[in-house]
Amino acid sequence: MKNLILSLCFTSLVFAQDHSVAVLDFSGENIHQDELIQLSAVFRTELLRMDTLLVMDYDDMSKILLDYGYKTPTCGSIECNIVSSILLDQEWLITAHVSKIGDVFLIEARLIDSQAGRVINAVSYDFEQSIEGLYTRGMHNLSELVMSKRIPLEVHQRQNLVYFKTNPSSAKVRVGKDTLNGQTPLAIDRVVVESRPIILFKDGYQPFKINQLPEDNSDVIFVDLMLKTPKEGSVVFNKPIPADVVIVEMDGNQLLIKEGDTRYDRLPVGYYKLDSELYVIRNNEFRIQHRRTTKSSPTFFPKREIQLKSEFFLKRRNLYLKIIGCGLLYRSFLTGYSSYLYSQYSANADKADERHRRIDNLDSQKPIIDVLSTAIVFPAIYYQAKHLEMERWLKN
């Protein structure tokens, strides 16, 4: 039990051990040396705020380098950086080069492992604000970039590992037909990946394929993933769109069109329709194809206008139905009265000629009534159809 407690205490000490780091003065172009020294000092302060870092004192660092012939605690080459990291006897060394182009500060920083004598992280950072902002937010962001994305030391200590980094991170890695566990940044045994194609993929980004590892046996592969090109198109309308009109996607999502617009760009491919609370829209459906412009010719009818038309057609239909009903009643009267006169004509021969003429007169009206009733049926059917059409427009 005692040995177990001692073992746990030793393990805790190992994992809680701080990392020692030295920061050389920044080099630069188009920026004053005093500002570079001040930026270096602010950067050291940002590192001190990290719980697991012991930052070497600036005066101690300057004295050691001065003893070895350095005029200033700065370097301009990777060889000088590595030698400095060994002389300072710190676990890590950080160097940075700052260039000013117009209003943009370009910073390239390196994190060097002193024991391995190799760069374990290299970052580029652009800052587009003032020098005052670079002192504060800029140096904070740079410290996070340098320390949070460093390459694991085991990659450099073991020659059979390949380290994959992507921007953005958290990409999956497929080797051949197998998708590996974990996400980038990820260290993979070189034997696993050297003879098979590698694909790095992430949702929303284009897959990146590596057919074979670089011939220079690089142990770090960094890939900038490109955003997927969205499949989009445009629609052009034959006339300006009135107010309160929306484009409705297949999932029901609505996109408002500005009054007077004649086109809408960057619509994902698919089927759409126009809709409105104020208008009945005919020819309102259209299809968007990738990198194409769809022509749409919708027709807009105010809903109040359609309602009035529907009521008008309904009244006209009812009018003609009433006329047809009156015609049928009169036709029934003619038939009944003719039958009555004919019965009187058979039973009583008095005034037979007069009854005969009346019967002939009634019989002569029947075809006319039949023709008129038949003719009036067609307008009634027409107005009924138009009324139903207006109702369908309003409903849809």
C-alpha cells in the first residue's frame, strides 16, 4: 500500500511538472527594434499566465548568450535558433519574426525542442489592427497558437511516426479503405500509411487525398482543408416582385424577397415555390440547378381580386341556374296544359278548332324552350368552372 501511494505521488509529480521555455527577442521588418523588444516582453508575460510554463528570466537569458558572443538575444536563422536553444538549456525555445505590410502584421513563430534540436511547431499569424492591439490581443492569440498546437515530442523521438495536422483540426483520416480512430492532429505509424493512399476529410470541407508520403521522409504533414463549394444557382423573374412574397424551400424554410427585385442568387439546388399572404401566384414553382440561372415567369393576382371574381362567377352561375329552373317549370307547364287541352278536345268536340290551335301553339313553344334551356346550361357550366378555379387558386 505504501509503495502504491509513493507510485501515485511520483506519477502526479511527473504529469504536473512545468515546462521550461526561453523566448528570444523577436526579429522583424518595417517595424522598430524597440517595438520588437516590447512585443517579446508582452509575449513572455502571456506565457507566464499559462499554468504549466516556466519562462526563463530575460536578464539571465541575455547574460548567457552574451557570454557566448551574442550581441543581442535574437536570431535570424533556424540554425542560430537551434544552437541558442541548446546553450540556454531550457526544454523549449520560442522565436518569432514580425513583418509589417501596409496595415497588416505578419508573424511567423517557431517552437523548438532543445533536446531533440528540432522545430516542433511552426505557426503563421496575421493581425490587421494597430500596434497597440498587437501588444494585447495579438500576443495573447500568438501564445495560444504556439503552445496549443505543438507537435508531440514522440513524433520526433520515434522515426516511424507521421504526424498529420489540418486547418481546421478535427478531421478524420482514412487509410486505404479503413477510417482510423481519432481526429487530427494525429500521429500514425509510418508503416500504416506509407504504402496506401490517405484521405483527410471533415464535414463541410473538400476531402484531401495524399497518394503517397513525401519522398523527403517528413514526419509532419500539414494540410489546409478547403471549404466545399456549395451547389448553388440563381433565379431570374420576368417582372419585379411585389411586396410580401417569399421563396419557400422544400423543408418549409422561407426566404424573403425584397420588393422590386428581379433575381435571387445563391440558392441551394432543389425545388422552390413562391408564396404570399396577399397574392395568388400562378406559375410559382421553379427548380434551381448548380451554377445555372433559372428563368421564372410568375403571375401575381391580389387575393381580394380573386375573391371578388369568385363571388361574381358564383352569382352568374346562380342566375343561369335560376333561368334554367324557370325554363324547366315553363316546359312542364306547357306539357301539362297541352295534355289538359287535348283531353278536353277528345271529350268535347265543341270549339275543337280553337282547342286545336291552342294545342299547336303550346307544342310549338316546347322546342324553343328546350333549345333555350340547353343553351343556358353552357354558361352555367362555364361560370361554375370559373368559380371552382378561383376557389382552387385561393386554397392553394
